[in-house]
Amino acid sequence: MNNKTILVTGGAGFIGSHVCDRLLELGHKVICLDNLNNYYSPATKIENIKHNISNPNFILQVLSITKKEHMKEVFKTYNIDVVIHLAARAGVRPSIEHPLWYQETNVDGTVNLLELSKQHKVKKFIFGSSSSVYGENKKIPFSEIDDVNNPISPYAASKKACELFCYTYSYLTGLDIACLRFFTVYGPRGRPEMAIYLFTKWIMEGTAISMFGDGETMRDYTYISDIVNGIVSCIDVNFKYEIINLGNSNPIKLKNLVSTIEKITGKKAKIEQKPIPKGDVPLTYADLTKAKRLLDYEPKVSIEEGIKNFYEWFKTNKQ
């Protein structure tokens, strides 16, 4: 892998900060771009990247991808080889309350980056999509060729729209683009509103867990290092436009997730059952056939090992 200048949007976030770490280990120059918004604590995001601040190959730009003029300066200043676009308004449930935020950040911001990538002849564009685009897909496991025209949240709709814009830019300009559909990523530095983080926190505090439904819903939880492996492996693979699932291909029932956290923390959960909110899907399950073929992708971390790693981090980093 030849050393490159790589723009990582959302680079101070959960996935982005781990991607920056890996790219720096590989000898690349990293432009970490993040607007440090208050969806969760900006101080947490700074904590995610502070160990890289003194690295001469790491440059932090506190900017929004929606600000066209600011973004133009970034592309003018740095000769960017690869864009890894992870910046987004996250969260299914908040998107139902604030859909316009998701249109502006996720869709408009992505088109800004695609247009600048075209103008500055970027060699590769890697977009962080989501398993949420599959909606209430009945065929399992979920394959990249499945129909995803029925998203059930504005968040999912925004990710699907971005995939379409990526295809159009690849078709019109020849830009190499990979749209990676992430399946419920977790691990150290995980966002504080995500299930594994919240459940661990509440169990440790003795607070009742809000369990939506009867515990039978299932998620394909994917450990952060496996996701980073998939993202980074895209950099030197040649393809024009591809959609690729990155998951674990081993869905876990919600009630089994809770029991695993109980086992690792040594504490019993108090459970408060609630109705499943609109926008939540009953199951996610990644077909990894394409990821294995194109990227030699093979998830390595089991849910037990992953939660143990998360818990060790959580004990000294909880908010």
C-alpha cells in the first residue's frame, strides 16, 4: 500500500477515529475533518483523537461538510488521493424527529464531497452507508442485490439517497466509489446512545434497561476492528462502483445481548419492556459473500470477545 493523503470525514467520531489510527499506522497522511457537533459531547470526540494530535501526518480540520466554501479550501490545500466519508447525522429515532437535519448533513454534505472529489480528481471515494437501508427486508441474509427502495426512517432514506448520488457520480465521472453498508458497529469509543454502551452503563449503575419489544429482535453486531479492516482494504482494490456489506453475519437476539453483558460485567440487569419504536427494524443480517470476494473480508471478533473489550474500555472512559 503506497502512502497516500486521505481525507476522513467524521474523523473524530467512533468509527472515524479508529480509521484514522489505522491509516496513520500504515504510514498515510490523514486529514481528519469533523465539525465536533453536539449530538454527543464534543469533548468525547477530542478524547478519541488526542493521541494523534502531535503526529505530523495527522491534520485536524474542524469544519462541516455542508459548508461548501470551507470544503473547497480543504481540497485546494491538500492533494487528496482518497476520501473516506464517514461524517453523518447518525441515529434512526432522532431522524424521525428532525428529518431536515438528515437531508442537509447526509445528502447535501455528501454531494458537496462528491463534487469536490470530481473537480480535484480524487482517485477513490469510500462512503459509509448503513444496514438501515434494508428496512424490513424479509429475505435473509441481506444481500447487496436486494430491493432497498422502502426505507422506514429518514436516516435510512438519506443513506439510500447518498448511495444513488455515489452511483451517478461514478457513472458520469469515472470516480471509483465503494458504498459500505455497516451493520451495527460497536466497541471502544462507541457512541454513548448506542445499545451496548447504554446497556452496560445502566447495568453498572443499577438503572433499568429500556428493552424495546420482547427481546427477540436481532442485530448483526460488528466489532470496530472488523469494520476498520473492511474500510481500509477498499483503498487499493480497483472497482468503479460497488455496494458492499460489512457485518459479522451472526445476528444476536436482544435478550441474548443483555445476558452476555450481564455475564461479562457480573451484574444482573433490571429490565423495563417498552413497545418497539417506529423506524426500528426487527432484524439485520449481513450476507458477506461479496465482501469476502472483493475485499477478502473476514470478521474475526465474536460478540463475547467484543463486549469484553468494550467493557474494559468503558470502565475507565464512561461518561
